[in-house]
Amino acid sequence: MAKYVGQRIKRTEDPRLIQGLGHYVDDIKLPDTLHVAFLRSMYAHAKIKSIDTSEAAHAPGVVAVYTGKDVAGKIGPVPCAAALPGLKIPHYPVLAGDHVTFVGHPIAAVVAIDKYAARDAIDLIMVDYEELPVVVDVEEAAKGGPLVYEEYGDNIAYKLTSGEGDIEAALAASDHVIKQRIVHQRLIPIAMEPRGVLARYYPGEKELTIWTSTQIPHLARTQLAIMLGVPENKVRVIAPEVGGGFGSKLNVYAEEGLVGWIAMQLGKPVKWIEGRRENFQSTIHGRGQIGYIEVGCKNDGTITGLRYNVFADMGAYLQLLTPAIPTLTGLMLSGCYKIPAIQMNVTAVFTNKMSTDAYRGAGRPEATQVIERAADLVAAELGMDPVEVRRKNFPEPTEFPFKTATGLFYDSGNYQGALDKALGMADYTKMREDQKKAREQGRIFGIGVSTYVEICAIGPSAATPAGGWESATVRIEPTGKVTILTGASPHGQGQETSFAQLAGDELGVDLNDVTVIHGDTSIVQYGIGTFGSRGTAVGGTAVFNALQKLKEKATQLAAHLLGVDASSVTFKEGRFSVEAAMAAAGGNGDSAKEASAPKTVSIQEVALAAHVAHQIPPGFEPGLSATNFFEPSNFTFPFGTHIVQVEIDRETGKIDIQRYVAVDDCGNVLNPMLVDGQVHGGIVQSIGQALYEEAVYDEQGQLVTGTLMDYAIPKAAMVPWMELDRTETPSPVNPMGVKGVGEAGTIGATPAIVGAIVDALSPFGVRHLDMPIKPEVVWRIISASA
Amino acid sequence: MKKPITVTVNGVAHHDEVEPRLLLVHYIRDVLGLTGTHVGCETSICGACTVILEGQAAKSCTMFAVQADGESVTTIEGMAASGDLHPVQEGFWEQHGLQCGYCTPGMIMAAAQILDRNPDPTDAEIRHGLEGNLCRCTGYQHIVEAVQNAARKMKGQEATGD
Ligand code: FES
Ligand code: FES
């Protein structure tokens, strides 16, 4: 067993974090820093007739005020990197010009000597608005409704049909076709650290440094260089400690460009820290689909076809990946089932709201919800156990790589194995018996099962907008310390530890001798970043490959130092040795050399020798480092089974999750403790979606759930104890056999929770409920029958 | 009009002149430079700014620095003597009670208060005691285990201490 890999290793990043010694953006203090506050649109749709900033400009402490006019033509638009046929991309100015299309778009920036002065001055800006008709409802917007952009003539961003197989024929030949409307409500990511940007410009060096709370420092650097017209090699982006992202920081935002530009104008460091209210209004939202399911099945439970017609809410503008999210839904509609015909028809729609984009799961929770609800609907229609419907449609473990009608090849899987393990842990048979008894006693008791598969390790470059590879450099310093530079940008996932574990085992060095550096574009070679559960499966593989290359190089030098051929050197626990037999037999016969040669040399000694370079073989490049850019050949497809037991209070409609059992398979595991943490966090965000969270805009386009008082993210006492276990089906896509786990919980959990509640309420004739399922909804159903 | 205040933070008395509207959390972070205390909402909901004020956990975004005049504050940086860890900090490390770490200082302060009031809490009591602290990363389970871990350690310390 390896010393580090596979073990529950305590995180190396924790000592600084538990002592309050980490540095998030706002913890970085530069002398003479100026502070920015934004005036944001208070209307969802309006013409701006005039802006008067004169009073604000003269307020105490104010240094400068900028509006859309000041930056027009000087800062490029907020970028959208997605490309789809016929996609309309509205020009998204960093400061609005004369047209605002959502509440929260920055209109003016005030720069002052401190944040209090900046915020005070915001109130002194006069904006003369002319309100325009607002469209909030996605289906109304699709039909026509008021137009977000007159020039387009409609509100359709794009339409897309995807999938394979003859869906018409499949549905026509089915014994049953079940239809269901389904709502995936808009969610707000709420990383606990809001966004923040600090920028500094050195006019002599012409160097712009931007510290920003981002998941993608290199991609942000490229985009910010383009926005600002600064050569990319003069822009340094640093993602310091990042306090959570969940996709919301997988983006390039207006404020990042603006704060950088202001620093260049004023020649002083400039900082903006997002307030929580701004975070609600102006950081991307997630989900936001309303769809129509048609699922066909045979009398024995075989699923024959699935159609999903969906209206996807883009919001007013397209952020980095906004239009791409529904395409991920389309890819994953087959779930873990053999379905010969699948079709998705997307209508992507502009509304007067904040943009949607990637929020933990990004399109796949929607797909899982669709297919898992469909499986439950089939079970209800046929009077089958939901577990049996699933089993009936699973591919066998021998059928992998498994081709879906959505065009994917699932890498590996054993869906039966995870299901069986979860059923065993839950004692499903007894659970059903308990349910029977509970119902006899008049209690409202339900069980939900979700067998999910998700798409991870995003992804092969051909399938991603800006490269899907990842990079790593590993080097051993002259003193023997190991430095890893990763293009991934972890922000809580713990890869400073898990990557160090890899190096510890591969190089036979102590974990504490390894340091992992990420997030600084001037230090780290170009990388893609952390999102789409790719950190370990793609970024970790690059580290692993670089380690192999490094060992090869070190072996060359070690052999030279040992005076033998590289093929006779073995490497174990940090030492290169000449095989005993070789040494005893006199090696290659050069006995004088062998007599003086040491029989073993440590990797640290090799590192020193590589740098001193007094004794290197011909053609050996001094130094000891290796770089790998890993391009994955496929995605990975983690899967699992979640089982939920709920009991509902008849008087209040309160939903009590009594048991939560999850068996997840994310391939091989580097650090089980970190995997558990990822699964816990994902499940709880899903509980948030299933029971509590919803971004609500009123018909004027005002965000009603705009504070933590109105938008309920789960608290400690609102979530159950989670019983976790794993199966491990290695992925063939990378040499470590890992798959990724960052989003599994979020993707697998909602259908199990919704399924359990629907099951509990099935005696009341309920077959489907949309999220969030609030006690009020449940109570109305119960009282209507009383 | 600035006001003179004296606040003892982590055992050190600080004398400063501050605007009456300066929030305590901004005093701690921006005037004293102790940035371990975080800001997640400024509306007294998230608990990222929790400090111990005169022995009580308090949300430092919800009070003015002038209200802490003459009082003593412990922040995350003052939880343990330099170089050491408080048992609650150890608990969070051992049980993976943090991911991004942003909520963590506030969580640790709140957890310390829970154990101060109740050295032997049930899981439910811990969850209840953390109602004022939001974490978006961990799902709370490892945090509950971290607090239990700390409780065990602190009981052990007391047992051997006397
Ligand atoms: S910042 Fe004080 S409670 Fe959120
Ligand atoms: S660890 Fe990230 S918010 Fe708690």
C-alpha cells in the first residue's frame, strides 16, 4: 500500500486557514490603495437618458467617477466563449451605456480613498431612467413577450436539437408514453467569499497585476488582456486563496476588467470587494430551465425513448459559458440507462435577469433530474419498484465503453454494484416494510432512489471552448525540496495536499517537502483551471505524468553517478540503487569505476548534482524539472446510487430527511477524506435546491430573494447525517484511474430527495413535484385531501 | 468626527481614533491588519466575522468599533499561543472541517463558544449552536465531527490538567 496515495491525509493547506493566516483578495493590502464602489441598475429594463455624476465627483475622498461613456471603446465587452450555430451574442459593456437589461448591471464606478467614501458617493449620482417593458418568465419571453433587445426581433438566443435515434418511431412503438413538465429553478451559487478584485499597474514596466477571486486565472488573463488591449505577457493574474466558487468564479466579469483599467488610469492600486447583495444580483446564477419530458416505455419497464423540449433561461447577457450549459444537459440525458432514441430541443431565451452559467453540476443536474424523474414516472405508471426500472435499463459492466444516444462513450461503470451496495447499506427491503407499517399507521413516509452518472474531467479539448487539457511542472530544487506548479486552480478541493501525496509516493519524499503552487500566471505555466470536476482527473494526471518524466530524467543522472547503465538502476523510496546482482557481478565490467562508485544515491543528491552540473553525462540538460500538458482522450463518468428516506409531518408539511445513503464511484481515490468532503458538500447544495433555494424575480425584474435572509442556503441544523460509501471502478482514461468527484453529490442527490417526497405523497395522487419542495406545497397537498 | 478608542485584541491594547460608523470587523481587518476575521455578508447572517467579545461570540460586522471601546476581543489569530493550535483548530484540521476556509475562522470561534458552554454536546446541539454560521462547502458533517473531536480533546486535557 502506498504511503500517501489512498490514505486519509490531513490537508497541508489547513494550518494557515485554521489560524486565519491565509490571504483572500481582501486580505492583500497594498499601500495607497483606492477603493471602488459601483452604482448598479435599479431597473430590469430601461433607457438611461442621463447620468449626473458631478456631485459624487466632488464628494469627500472621491478621486474619480466613471460611466459607460468614459469606457466605451476603451474596454472590450464582457466575453462569451461559447460558440453555437446561430448564437446571438449581445454586446455586454462593462459599464452600461444607454440601455440596461437587468437589475445589477454596473452603470457607474466611484473611486475613493476608502470604501466608505466610495459607497457614500454612489448615493450622490443621479440617473434619469426611462423604464421599458420587462420580460421575466422564460416561456413568455420565448413566445414573444417584451423584447430584451429590439434589434433581434425576438428573445431567442439560439435553438438547438441534439440526440440520436428515431424518437418519433420510438415513442410511437412504446406501450406507454408519459409526459411531464419539469422546472429546474434558478439558483444562486453563494460562495461564502464574494468576488473581489485588486489591481496594480506599474507604468515603467507596463505591468498590470490583477488579484481576483477566480477559478480560471490563465483564461482570465487571456480575456482581460483582450478586454484591456494590454499584451498578455504584461498581465499577471493571481488567484490567491479563493473562498469557494462552485462555478460562479468560472467566469470573466465586468468588474475584473474595469478595476484593472482604473488602476492603469490612476497609477495606484485599486480594490473592489463585492458586497453580498451585489453577489446575489451580479454574479452568475445557475440552472433556470423549464422543460417538457416525454418518455416511452414497454410494459416490462424498458425505456424506449426520451424527448426533452426545454426553454433555457440565459438572462440578459451571455457570460463566459452561459449558452453552453444546456448542451451539457443534452449530453447526459441518457443517464445510466440504455435508451435507443433521445432527443433534446433547446430554446435558449433572453430575459431581463442576471445571466445564468455554470453552477455546480452545470447542466448535468438538470439532465439527471429529467432522466431520474422519468424513471420514477415509468415505475409509477407500471406499478413497478423504482429500483427494478433502473436495473432493467442498466448496461452490463461488460458493455463499457458504453455508447449513448447522446453521442458519448461512457468510460467504465458498474451501476449494479453501486446500487447493490447502497441497497444493502439502506436495508432497502426493510425500508419498504417500514414504509408499509408507517402507512398503516397513517404516517407519510417515502423512499427515493437515484442512480446517476455524470460527466467529469472536462474534458477533451475538442469538446471545450478554450482547451480541455491541463498542465503541470514538477521540479526538485537543489536542496531537494519538491515544487509542483499546477495549471489547475483549486479553491477548497484540497489539491495542494492530494498532488503532494502523488509526489510523495512517486518520488519517495516526505509530504512536507512538497509545495504545490497554483493560481499565479507569472509563476505557473499556462493552465485551464478548476471546474467540471477536472482538478484531479486532468490536472492530477498532468502532475502524475510530469512526475514520471522527472523520474526518467533523474534516473539518467543517477545511473551516471552510480557508473552504470540506466537500465540497471532501480528506484525505491527515494533512492536509486544498482541492482544487487549487477553490483555483485561487477556491473558492466568497468571495475575501476565500479569500485569507486556508490551503490545508492538519493533523489535529493541527484537533484543537487543536476543543478551543480559538475558530473553530468553528455547531452544531459542541467536542472531537474519536467512539464506535462495532459490532453484527455475522453471524459470520465463517475456514477453512484443515493437513497433517501423522508417522513412528512401531516400538520405542518415539514419534510424530515431521516436517512441519506450515498454510494459514489469516482474511480480510484487519492484521499478518501477529501472525497467524502466533496460528496457531503455536493449533497447539501442539492438539499438546498430540493427543499429551500430559489432565485425569485418579481414581474418588474427585481430580485426578491436578494439577501441571505430571503434566499435560504442550508444551515447545519437543516441537513441530515449522510451515510457514505464507495465502489471503485477505475477509469481507463488516465493512468491513475481517477474520475472526479466535485459535482457528484450535487448531481446525484436532487432526484433521490424529490423521489422520496413524491413517493411519500403518492397516496395523495402525487406523481411529480417541482423544486424547491417547501412545506407549504406539501401541506396544501395533504390538506386538499383531508 | 473621529473618536478615540482602546480595544484589547488578542491580549494587546490598541489605541486608535476611528470614525464612529466604522464597523468593528473593518477596525480589526483594516486598522489592525488582522485579516483572519472574514466578511461574508455584513448583515449578521453568515457568521464569517465571528469573534469573541468579552467572552461571548459576536458578529463583528454588526457592531461599531466604538462599541468595543474598553473591551477585549479574541480573533482567530489569538486562539492559541503563537505556533500552537487550539483543540478546536486541531479538530477542524483532523476531521477535514474546512474546504475553502472562508467560513472557518468564524466557525472555529462559534465552536469554541459551544464547547465553552457545553463541554459534552450532542451532534444536534452542535448543529443548533452553529445556526449563525454558514458554510457552503462542507455540508457541515465534518464540521460537526471536528467539534466532537475538539470536545474529546478538551475533556482529555481537563482530566490530565488537574
Ligand atoms: S459578515 Fe458578519 S455575519 Fe456575515
Ligand atoms: S469551507 Fe468554504 S464556506 Fe465553509
